[in-house]
Amino acid sequence: MINKIKQLAESTFDEVVSIRRHIHKNPELSFKEHKTSAYIKSVLTGWKIPFTEYIADTGIVVLLQGNNPSSKTLALRADFDALPIIEENEVDYCSINNGVMHACGHDAHTASLLGAINILNALKKEWEGSLKFIFQPAEEMLPGGAQQMIKEGVLENPHVEKMIGQHVFPDLEVGKIGFRPGKYMASTDELHITIRGKGGHAALPEKYNSPLLAAAKLITALDEFSKKEKDIPCVLAIGFIEGLGSTNIIPELIKLKGTFRVMDEDFRIKTHEEMLAIANNIAETYSLTIDFDIRKGYPCLVNDEGVTKKSISFAKEYMGAENVIDLPIRMTAEDFSYYSHQVPSCFYRLGTANRSKGIIHGLHTSRFNIDESSLKVGMGLMAYLAIKN
């Protein structure tokens, strides 16, 4: 089976590269991926593979049935939205949509999943059960496409029993794969804070109540609070400050924006309450108001121990044990986490770097790119994991 899959991956490789380049050249932002969705459907139509459309607006689902279709149902997922980044790569397939770029590899995810469909469709008399392929929009923007697709029933009819997701990883050389059982990626919440005091002339302190002092106190208090927790990985950072004053003008209000990320859902809820309490205490101390808005984002991503350990074993069979890497936790976030809270799941990383070719740039940067030979690995391994799990 491994040899058959690798041969099919080789034979479809050029087409999958072409698919990836088309998607890369024509990126669309979250919740606006109408042309990308239409292109994916055109590829499936050309292959005579039926699909269900308009799930979460632009989402697409393919269902393939092998022998004994009711014996199991496993789902594979790829996302296909892009980011608001100006691409600086000098390649033939550089983005033609100014200010929009596939800087997170979703073009590669989608091309790999299409390649896996092609392989598994050719082999469907040789595997058991049903396989569902989920093409998901809007991973990059809250509330995320995964949550909406789940609400619209993507995990039912037939009911999905296991789930697998693959994500490019420029920290790994092409030909390598990374896994981590258990908690892998953090939850993510946005903090939007408005501190309102009384502005005035800086030379007349008796006539103003500066929100700047409260903002400084709040930032340091939140930082000190977040560092008290030693056992649970946690990030609490303020990345934006706006106070439209001047050298001699005290502004009436200050706006802060930040992020809160953690690897434990119970601790996450508890910390929300404590952040609000800190803000309320500072507002009272400084006799002003603090509007502390916590916009809850994706939950932490939890890889099922059983599914992930089996997938590691299967990956070693397919790739060779020396090419399968143990990953550390990451404080970045992914809306695949919603699936991981619904069904036993495995989310792993596909090595895409090639230092000898200068393919070294990180995710969400203007020069991110992949060694396209990783697509051969990506589609083949997804197909093998789908059959074996």
C-alpha cells in the first residue's frame, strides 16, 4: 500500500503543484474565498468527484466510500483563506491580489488534500470505511470557519469518529514530519481595553485625571499576574497602545489591545475573571473607568493520545522513523482546535523548509514559501493515515 500511494503521489505531483500555485497566486481573505472555493470545485468536477458545497458559505465537503462504508468514518481537513500581507517573493506564482498573501501555507494544505483525494479515489477498492474531506474557509479570523462548519453539521451524515489535520512548518526541513500527543497549541483571546479619565493641559494637574497612569499600572499588573503561574504555559501581552495626547496634552482616553493565550481551558476561564478584577481595582484606585473587553477566540488544541500515537507509528512506516520528530507545545493558535474538542483528533506538522534553497522564512511573513516537494509527502502521508487510522 505504501508503494502504491507513493507511486500515485509521484504521478499526480505536477498537477498538485499547479493547483497550489494557482491558489497561491489568487489569495482571498477570510470569509471572502469565493473564487478559491469555485476553483477547488472545478478541480473536483474535472476529476468527476462529487461534493457538497455552501457549508459556512464557501466551505466544501467530499465523501469517499471504500469497502464496508459504515465500518468507520474519518475526516481530513484543509483550510484555504489567506492573510492581509504584501508578498515580497519573486516567483512566477506571486500573489496578484495586492496586500493579500498565502503566508500561512493554506494553499499547500488545500493542494495536499486534493492530492490525497485523488490518491484515495484511485485506491477506493483497497481500503475500508468512509472518508470525509473538509475544505474549510476562514481559519485566520475570529470566529473562524471550523466552528461554523461544525454548527452546520460537517461532522455528521455520516458521523465523524476521528479527525486529522496537517499544517506546514518552516521550522522543519522538507521530508520531516512532527507530532505531539496531548495539548499542543494554545487558546487565543483578544483583549480590547478602553481607559477613560479626564484630559487637560499637562501644566495643570489639578484639572485632569490622566488615564495614562492607569494604563501603565494595568499593563505592568497584567504582566506580573501572568508570570505568577509556573505550571500552565501562559502568554498575556499588550501589543497596542493609543493615547492621542502630546507633550503638554493629557488625553481623555487610552486604548489598549492585547492577546491572552493558555494551554488549559479551566485556567483560561479563571484568568478571565481575575483580569477583570485587576482592571476594576485599578479603575477604583485611579477614580476612572476601564472597559475591559475579552473577545474569546479558539480553544486550546488537544491531540488525542490514542489517535496521535497510532498516527506517529503509521508515519514512521511511511516516512522512516528518522523523519518523524517530537514537537514542543506552541503558544500559537489554530481553529482546528474546535474539531479536537468534538472528536478524537490529530493535528501534525509537515516540514517545508529547504535551507540550501533559501526557503527559510517563517509563517505570516512576506517571504514565506515552501519547498514544493513537501506536497508529495503531504498528500501521500494524509492518504496513508486516512487508510490506516
